[in-house]
Amino acid sequence: MKKIYKKRIIDNSLNTLSKNNIGILITGVKGCGKTESAKQIAKSEIIIDDSSKLSELLNIDRTMLISGEKPRLIDEWQLIPWIWNYLRHEIDNGTDGALILTGSSTPSPDIKMHSGAGRFVFLHMRPMSWWEIGWSDGMISLKDIFDNKISHTKQYTTKISEIIKHLTVGGWPFLLGLDVNVGKQLLNGYINGICEIDISQVDGVKKDPHMVRRLLRSLARNIATPVTNRTLINEMGDDASVSPNTYAKYYDALERIHIVEDLSAWNVHIRSSASLKKNVKRYFVDPSIAFSILSINEHEILNDLNYLGLVFENEVIKNLRIYAEQYNGKLYYYGDSYGNEVDAIIELPDGSWSAFEIKLGYSGVDKAVKTLKKFMDVVDLSKIGRPKSLNIITFDGILHKRKDGINVIPLCALKP
């Protein structure tokens, strides 16, 4: 039976862009659905692999890359390095439609910043958001939040066991609809592939799979925290054999294949004498990676609700990134030396911003309210302007605007 395609948030942009004679580069972690989205509009395709036969054929006749009805999909282009320069020259010379490139690793900075300028549009994908999967009814949009027009009230009741299942299989399209235990096995195999193959392919340098797993475990233990590089290095090398240079190469490779996504601290004017935090907070592109690499079962999760809260925070941050990018927004967190911290700040290109606290359960709302109000006393609003809204995101509870103006929004009510 043919698998039904679930519409993705980038599809509208991809469809519009594909009507032009340009290149479109879709980046994102392996398995997030890049190729399937491109196939929805592509009228021809070529699947690149690293076989010597295909490389030889393409070297003999490079026009094979672009021969076909447009839009034309060129999948896993990065496996043959010369493809990029060839295609950008072809675009300069004029194509009869769009060329869509998909790949599971980020091109080098030189390619992205220089060679592609004026020729390629870059789109980024992640594993599916709750709204894309259908776990959110989309009662409230991010635009509603920035317009501060939340007038709806609705009760959401979700069993914590269901939340754990959602976080365990994550937003991977290839796991949707499968039994959770089957999904866990497939995800384990996926991570094995990352450790043993994918991370070495990104730069052609062989990496120790055991050390990759140790780094991933360290990141999983420190998920959603501003842990330092030194701490991660210490946890990687129980024999003190990991150098800062080795760590940097391994971490860079994980970033290049989009497994990890750091969240930068917000550089903002404040009224107090506190200093702003500068360390990034560590997140996975999908929090299911944390459960998988640590082999945590449901019983263990239920006995550590604090850790479950951190994994849920990773899920919310993933969703907020996806939604904010539809408005060219950037995501940050706030932290200072006095211990004040806000989980997420979304800043739009016009300078407007909104703040978000993330709580696993509805019982944490009162604490989150205190955090947001203290934060408002610290930041210098005369320099940055008042926020468009203050918000608390939970996994269930009542969607509503409080009398003090703070919005309480279950994740299962949110859409772009």
C-alpha cells in the first residue's frame, strides 16, 4: 500500500520557488523528509550515489544531471563534489526551470556564502513538528502570539504516557504510524548509521563510532542546558584521551549532518549589574535521539520527570524553530549571572519579540509566571521595546490568556 504523504510546512515555499529558473537547496538531517517533499513537485529526478559506475557516467556526460523535465530533483548531490560548481554555472547560463538539490549535510561555508549567491535559495527542514504530524489542532498560530490575539479557551487533556510515546518516536516521517517498539528499533539502527557511516562521510575523515556514541550520550545527559565544551570533553574521554581539537571535529561533524542544534544566548540590554550568559544551550534536532542513545524506557522516564521536562523542552524548541522560520524569525534563550533565565525568545526581522517559558505540566504555570515577570524587571525595555507577548508552553492544560496578560498555550494547540 502506498504511503500517504503528509504535507510539510516548507511545501508552499518550495512550490512557489520551483516556478523560477533557479537552484533550490534543501538541507536537513537525514530522514527528515527532504526528498519526499521535493518529489511532490519534481517532474524528473536523478538519485546520486557514490558508486564508481554512476560517477564515471556523469564524468563522461555531465548534462545527464540536468537533462529532464523541470523542476528536476538531484538527490544527495554532495556525494560527488564537482556537482555544485557545475550546476551553478548551468544556472548562470540559464536553465529551463528549477533544479532542486537535496542533501543530508551542510555544504561548506564557502559554497553557501559565496558560490551560491544569487543562484540558489536555501531551505531547511527538520523532523516534523506536532502540527505537521497532526498532534496539534492548530488552534493558535505564532502570528496570533505576535499579534497578542489569543481569545480562545480550550481544555487539552493528554496522558503523560502519550507524551512519552510522542517524544520516543519523534517527528521522523519514516516512523509515523508504526508501533512504538518497532519505531525504537528503527531509530536505534538510524543512530548506528550516524555513528558508523554518516558522520565520517561529511568530511571524508574516519571517526571512531564508539567516541561518537560517547559524545551523543554526553549531549543527551546534558540536553537543554548550557553545558560547556570542557564538560562534554570530560564525559567523552573516560581515559582523558580526547583533545579539544578532536572534540571540535566530532562536534562540527554532528552539526554538519544536522544532528545537534545549539541555541545561542540573547544579546540584550539589561538594567541590572548582572552579566549575560554566553554559552549555547545544547539540543538535538529531535529529542527522540536522547531517549534512543541512552536506551531509556518508559518506567525510567516516569521516575525522572525533571529529565522528561528537559526532553519536552527540546521538543518545544524544535517546534518553535520550525514555526519561527516561516516568518524569518530567530530563536534565542535568555540567561544572566543572577540566575534569571527564559527558555526561548523569538525575535522577528523588524525587531519585535516574544518570550516563552516551557513547562512539562500545567502545575508549573505559576512558577513560569514568576520567571517571566522577573525577566521583565531585568531587561531594559526602553532599548528593546516591550514584548509582543509573554507565553508559557505546556504539554496539556487550558489554552487561555491570564488576567495578567500572559498566555498559556499547550503545544498541541500551536501552529506556525
